[in-house]
Amino acid sequence: MNLIGRRVKILVATDPNQVGLSGELVLERSKTLMLESRGRRLTIQKLGTVIELAGTGRGEVIRGDDILGRVEERIARDAS
């Protein structure tokens, strides 16, 4: 699943200041996500973070621990 361009909300984070932030995911790296929120770009650690995908209508929740690693490898693994 490609998360780039998706609107998300941070439900749980190791940094309590990040809980409740929402915005668009603009970059994904092996250990971090970059969230654009209110004109700022914020780096969010995947480890220990839980995000909710907006616009799915299902309240889909993803644990950052489950998406650690390179996005290309995860997409290839999900496709097989």
C-alpha cells in the first residue's frame, strides 16, 4: 500500500507533541514519514506510531511498526 499523498491523523506517537497532528504524507523512508501539516513539514518516526488514514470511510488504522522498512519492498511483498 502506497501512503504518499494520503491524508492521515497521528493517533499514537513516541513524541506526545505529535499526537493529534493531521495532514498529507509527502515522503516515506524506511524509519520515518514526512507529514505536511499547516504549511510545515514534520518528520514522524514510524516506530511506536499509530496513524489513521482519512477518506477511507472505514477508519483504517496502521501501526508504524508494521510498515518499517523500504516502501518499495513493502509494495512488492504486498503484491505477491
